[in-house]
Amino acid sequence: MTHPPQLHGHTFALPSRLRKDTVLMAPMESLAIDLDADNAGDRMIHCLDTYHAEAGMTVASKYS
Ligand SMILES: [Cu+2]
């Protein structure tokens, strides 16, 4: 399945230098990103597909 993971509270740079907070990923795809985690607080990373997010594709992360 494809997944559109979304990072809350930050944006990241793709290899093309385009900045995003969400990117559509193909099955088993990995992706190198540049992220400056400079927005302190509790954030979520989750798949934008609600079924996937509720099935466990949700991560809480803390930035300090
Ligand atoms: Cu998904």
C-alpha cells in the first residue's frame, strides 16, 4: 500500500530541496530527508490514511 506519512510541527526537505510536511510513499519505499527539529513540543507523526493511523501508524514524538 502507499502511505502519506505526515510530520506535525515541522517541515522537512526532500532531496529535490522541496519542503513538505507530508509525502506520498510507495510500498517499501524509504526516503532520506533533511529535518531541523527546532520546534519544541509534543508532536505526532502519522499516516494520513485514517484507517492506517488508527491501525497503528501513529507515533508520538517529543522535540526539545
Ligand atoms: Cu498509510
